[in-house]
Amino acid sequence: MADEPPDFRSQTGSDGVSDGWLVSQTLTGDRRAFDWLIGRYQKRAVAVSYRLLNNSHDALEVTQEAFLKAFSSLDSLQQPEAFGGWLMRIVSNLSLNFRRARKTRVQLPLDDFLGSGEQEPESSGGSEWAARSDNPVRTLEGRELGGKLQAALAQLSEKQRLALVMFAVEKMPQKEVAETLECSVEAVKWYVFQGRKKLKEILKDFLVD
Amino acid sequence: MTSEEVGFSISQYADGSLPAEQVHALEQLLATDENAQKLLAEYRQLDRALAAHLPPLPEVNWSQFQQSISQAVADAAASLASGQSVLRLRWQARLAVAAAALLAIGLISIIVTQSVELAPISQITGPKAEAPSGQVIAEVEIGPSPRLAESGQSWEYAESAITRPTRVAIAAGVAPVDRNPY
């Protein structure tokens, strides 16, 4: 990426650059536009993948793979404006596939991107956070509850878990969650409700005032 | 409303997505219904727990990670482009081979046609044989003699066939007898 990021705002003359415009520019061969999309969505993609995989290395690997897949099949995107939801759908699908096949995967050398707290060896498939103790504020009860929350989330259906993670945890707009899950906004609200209800039932002994 | 509907409304109310026209009614319910108040408190507590106790996101050097993805995309784009050019070459090669094959077939057919003299074909047509007036009691076919057939000079027979019928049907107006008269 030797070129300076282009000033797309000046080209559109608006406050922001739409995903649709960046997609169309990418399709004309301007790869800098796709770099812009990477910068815009990489954090959210890693966050969603991380919430599904509980492993930062795997989340980074899946995110990179998701962007590659999005780039190679960008011309199949029916609604360029819905790039964000479409990308998150790729991320969530790849994450779920990755999790199913994780036991046979080989760790990729992605340590360079992680902060110092992320570089310790991880047991594949496990929760790295549960092993971390670098936050003195976090109490034993807090860590225990975090582990219980993760275990409880794992018991939800995929759509309930994705809806709850993307909307309630990552604060993604419901519309984008709906695009990711290929459902209506009302259905997203329903999945969130069902997820909350189930989590509340599973965690009733731990969620006390 | 059923308890499920109330729960759904409270869930939306907790995250601020309950339609405006339903907010007033739900707030009236919340003002009087302890179970509804408890459910709202539980959902809010759950959200706080998710925000506070789920593991934090990994610390990532986002700039470096973006460059890595960008480079991977560039590599994929280059690979895709070379793959497409290879495919184009292959397609052109296939077209060239097909054209060469058609040309070769055409040339061969011309050479073969010019080098082989085809035997002349004569088609002889004549009047149709009359249908017998009565029931056919015997049929006699006239052909070349065994000697002529063996000689292979069928042209003599062909000449005779022009002037003489090769098949005669003998008919009679009386009922045929069982015994063959010949």
C-alpha cells in the first residue's frame, strides 16, 4: 500500500463517503477505495469474530480471510450500500465455520498485530481472556461471571448469539445486524429478546444485585 | 398482551428500539406492574454484565493490520488478474486448435475428394408393373443366369432389365388349387 489514501470526501463533496461509492470505485479497479473499506470495518469485523471465537489470533485470521473473500466476490454484491452488513455476514459465517474446524487448524503468525497482552501462547479453541490476569480491577467474581457469560452465549442459537453480540455488545445498528443475518429489523429485535430471555434463565444464579 | 409480548416490548424498551407509539403504553404498565419492572431491571442488568464482564477486545495494531490485509488483497488481485489472463490465453489457444483442426479436416476432405474417382451412378426408372387382375397364384422372378452372375458382368443383365420385366406375377380368375401347377 504505497499510495497515500485518496481524499474521497473531496470527490463526493459530501460529509462522508458512502460504502456504495467505495464499492463502485473498487470495482472500477481503484484498490485504494477498498483500503478505505478495510479501515472502516476492520475493528468491527475483528470484534464480531472475536466474540464468536474467543480467540484473538483466530479472529484476526478470519477477518483477513473475510476481506479477501469480500474483495474477490465484490461484483456479486447486489446492494453496494449494504457492504457493512454483507461483510459482517461473511465474517460471522467464516467465524462459525472456523470454530467448527478449529481443532484441525494450524496457528498463523499473526502475533505482530497484537499488543503485548495478546502474545502469550494460547490453547486453540479456548478462552484467552480467562487466562489473562493483567487487569487488577477485575475481580475473581467478575472473571467468573465473564466465563459464565461466554458459556451462556455459546448455548444460544447462532442467530440469537449473533444478534445479541452485534447489537447489545458491539452496538451495531439494528439495520446492519439485519443485513448480516439476512432478516428484518423486527426479527433482529426478536432474536435479541430471545437471547436475553435465555441468558437470563441460564445466569439466574449469577446475576444478582 | 401476553407475557411473551410484554417481555418483547420490555426488551425493545431496554435498548431504545421500541416503536414510539408503544412507549407510552408500556411505561404505563411499568408504572404499575412489578413483574414488568423486575424484567426491565433484569434485562438492563444483563446488558451491563455483558458490557462489563465479557473479555475486552484484543489490542491490535490496526494500522499494521490494515496494511497486512491490503497487501493480501493486492496479492489476491494480482493472482486473480494473472489467472484471468491465463484463462484468456487458454481460451484463445483452444480457439486456435479448433480452427486448425477444422482447416485440416477441410484440406483432407478436398484432397480425398479430388484423388478418388467415384463410380458413376445410374438410376433407371420405368413404368410400374401393372397390378394383377386376379388373385396371384404364382410369381416368377427373372434374373441373370448363374454363369452371368458369377462373371460379374452385371451390365448385361442391367441392359436386359431395361427391356424386359424382371418380375412376372401370374394371376387367375379361378380359385387357386392347392397343388402348385409348376
